Amino acid sequence: MANHVVVCNGCCCGRVEKGAMKVPIEQLRTAWETHELATDVKLMISGCLGPCRMKNVSLLRSDEGETWLGNLTENDHYDALVEWAIDVKQNGSEARLPARLAQLQFDND
């Protein structure tokens, strides 16, 4: 399985008028270019991912499975997505989720 960071920017996510933080799409794209991540981890900006009970949802996909994250409310959370991608690039399956994202995990069952 390829590694992906899927960032929702759909019906609720990123909508300031609905109380969500704007998704820093250009900052993420710039970080992917700066760190040359695209070969190892694909960045995908998506429409609605589905779990609309949360705002600003992201999905991490790797050989280890899927990790759903919700309520990304700070730029620091998006910086941590970049850190995870860098860790995947450098360490492959040994990469670990940054601690500040761990509390944002949820099951999307």
C-alpha cells in the first residue's frame, strides 16, 4: 500500500463560517515540495471524507493501516502531519504518529 496523507477540505472541514479552522493547503503543498515527500507519501486534498461530526479531518494511510484524525484546530496539528510524512520517508514502517496527533485519533467505524 502506498503512503498517503488525505486532508479533508469538504463540506464542513476548513469552513471558517461553520466554526472550523481554514485548512492550510498551500502550506502543506509547500512543505511536501520543500521536504521532497511526494515520492514516499502522497498528499491528497479531498472533498468530504465523511465523518462530519468532526471538523478538519485527515486520514493517514500506510502499510500499518489507516489512522483517522479529527478536530485539527491548530497549525501545529498540520505541522505534525508533515512531521509524520518526513518520518515515513526516513523510517518507513518504523514511523510513529507524533504525540500531539495521538489525542486526535478516532475510529471511523
